[in-house]
Amino acid sequence: MKRNRKAILTLLLCSALLAVILTAGCTKNVKVNEVVPPPPIEKETGEKKPIPEKPQVQPELDFKSIPLKITSIINLDESFNPYNSYNPKFSPDERYIAVEVNRITNNTILIYKINLDFNDEKISLKPAMIREIGIRQNAGNESIETLLEGDVGESFNYEFCWFPNSRNFIFTSNAGVGEYNLFLGSIVDNDPLLKSLSAFFPNGGIDEYLMITEGIKKDGQAKISPDGNKIVFTSGRTGNGDLYLLNLKTGSLRRLTSSDDTDLYPRWSPDGKSIVFTRGNKYSHDIYIIRDVDTEDERIEVLVKWFFDDVLPSFSPDGRYISFYSTYNLERDPFNTKRWGLMIIPSDGSSPKAGKGLEKFFCIPNVIKDNSQGTAWFPDSVHIIYAKNIDSDYNPIYIYNIKTKKSVLVNTGTNINHDLTVSKHGLVSFRAQSFGWDRIFIARTSFFDTYINQLYGNRSINEVVSTENKD
């Protein structure tokens, strides 16, 4: 009889437990995340060899003495998830890469750590997603609704930019409501810089991000100075696009430009003394520069001003040149709005501002204009990598030499290439299509391989991707 009672009691307990499980699985009003999940982090398998300790002293490389080649290419995310990736940004120390992702309900930013794998005779790259960056509107989040007075909508997080310390970053977000503002973040918890800066910004933070611009200001396109102490950005707070300078040491904000036109795409010079930018309207844009920023000698100079459209200026790594996209063409057709080329001028302002004299600085016709990246310079300040506007060949990638004025075709095996960028020691990243979706690819070069070999000792590198010379 006791055995039967025990059996009945056990059966009742199992039935109750099963009911709880089924009830939990069928519970209504469970919050469902409709966003496609980020790519999973692959688990490491097999015996892992210890990674050599990174030397404290970085090797000094003469990149101009190293023949430039693409040595290997990997896909950052090989999943079939339905979203597009774009605007890759390497951290200054090349340990991370940030990627903007366009999902169904929001735009977010994924940060990958670029691990080095020493498991075989080769050093290979093993990126792993470590953090998702973005601010979303949650039901009942009064703090967001108070700070950003607007209607709930899609969340857009973009225009990511690293600090020189490779730990902090800045990005633009509408937090799912209101207008766009600037936010600071970190890849680590309890970041000391965010704590020290919180005293300057009374609005405080949203989630783990520090909001550094106020309310409905329409701020964006922020760039950090090379020393990490200043931020230049574009703001529509006056009803027109102007540049502003935020000093992170003092918390002071100052208006840099004021004109009837819109000022866009600011970029710092490598020495942090100048800011080059685009000024224009819906008809045309020109190239300007601010010299001796934040000093008594600060002044604005015109670099290019003519009837062609010129946008997205960038400094070469050595600061000697400024490159930008232009609608100039050999036919001198000012209504050519679909074909872009690349011009390269000296940064000292010695080139003509317009006319046939300026035409001599036109270098590459029919390039794919990226919407935010600008020119992708290699660290030798001699080579530029770009995608050519050839529809029949699906925008192939070329490397241009500013001295020989010749381009080399790179056989990447990818299609619809754009959004190219280059890291400090020559890692290349670009966007291309994979199974109908835009994905980010990382290409190693002989520059980067030489750097890694000098850091960790000589090791074999991957097979060189074939190149084909073409004038």
C-alpha cells in the first residue's frame, strides 16, 4: 500500500512539473524579439596553441619598400540572416572592427574582435562578434521620451567612429524617437572616460551610453581628433548645417562655421591641426579647410570651388594630400551626376581652386562613391584601393598608385563591391554581396602580414590572391 502511495505521489509531482513547463511554454504576452539575431560566436575546438605575448614596442615599417599585394580574404559573417552590413570601421589598434547593420526594425552596430589564430602553421584571422551597439525605444521608457521629444519609430544607430584609445566610440542615434543626437560608449563596462565626462553633460545617459548633445538638434557625422580630446560634428541646430567643436577636456562647445550653405563630412588631419570638409547646397558642393583649429590663427580657406560637385574629402596618412570624389569628367559636362571620379590635391593649398589647372589633379575616373567612408588610403600614402563603376563586371576592386598613376585589378571573387576602408597597417575591409545580402569582407595584405610577422616572428602567410596589371 505504501509503495502504491509513493508511486501515486511521484506521478502527481511529475504531472505538476509537466504542467508548469507546458504553461510556461504557452504563456501569452511573452515579449518576442522580432529582430534577426546577430551571427553566433563559433566555439573554438581542438587544442589551442598559446598566443605569443604582443611586444610592447611596435615595429617601425617602411611600407614604401614592401610590394603591396592582397594575400587572403575572409567573409566577416557567413550566415544567411536577412540583413545588410555596411560602413566597416577598424579600431586604431586593429583589434576590432565595427559594422553597421540594417535589420527589419532597426539599424544597429555590431563590434567584432579580430582574433589571431595560431593553431596551425599560418596566422589566420578569426573575428568574433562581442557587442551590439544601439539604443532602442522600449515600452514605458520615459527617460528617452523626455530627452528626445518625438514619436516612437524605427531605431537608427549609425555613423560610428572610434576614439584613438580603441576602447571608446561615438555614434549617431535617434533612440527610436525624436531627432538624431550624439552618444558616447565603450566596449568595456564602467569605462573611466565616460565617468569623467558625465559631469559635462547634464542629460546623463541612456542605457550604457552617454548623450553629449541635447534634445532636437539633428547632430551627426562626428569625428574624433587624433589626440582624442576634441570632437567635430555637423549640426542643424541653427536651421542650417554647420560644424561645431566639442572640447572633451573642458566640456565647451563652439561653433566652427557659419554660412548660407551646408557644411558636411568633416575630417581631421593626421596632426590634428586642420579639418577638411564639404560645403554646398542641393546643386553643388566644394572643398574647404579649417587651418590651425582652436588657436588664435584659426581660419577657413577654399581648396576647390567650381561648377562640378566635390564631396567627402580625406587626408592621406602622411597628411600631404587630400583626396575627394568629384563629378568632373574629361568631357567637362557639369550635368554629369551619375559618374564620379577621384581627385588628389596637395593639402597645403598650393593647387588651383578651379579651371584647367585643377583638372590636372584628376586621377581616377568612374569610381564608386561611398556615402560616408571617403577615400581608402594605404599607410604608405602612395596606394589607394577603390571600386570601379563597371556594371558589367559588378564593380571590381582596383589598387591605384599615385606615383605611377596606374591601377591594378584585384581578383577578390566578390561582386557589387563598395565601402572600402584600410587600417593603420594595411588590413582592408569592404562591402560585397553574398547570397543576395550585403556582407563585410576583410582582406589581408602584404603590409599587414609583414607587420604581424615582425610582431610575432616570421610565419608563413596565406596564398596570394592573383592580381592583374591594367593601365
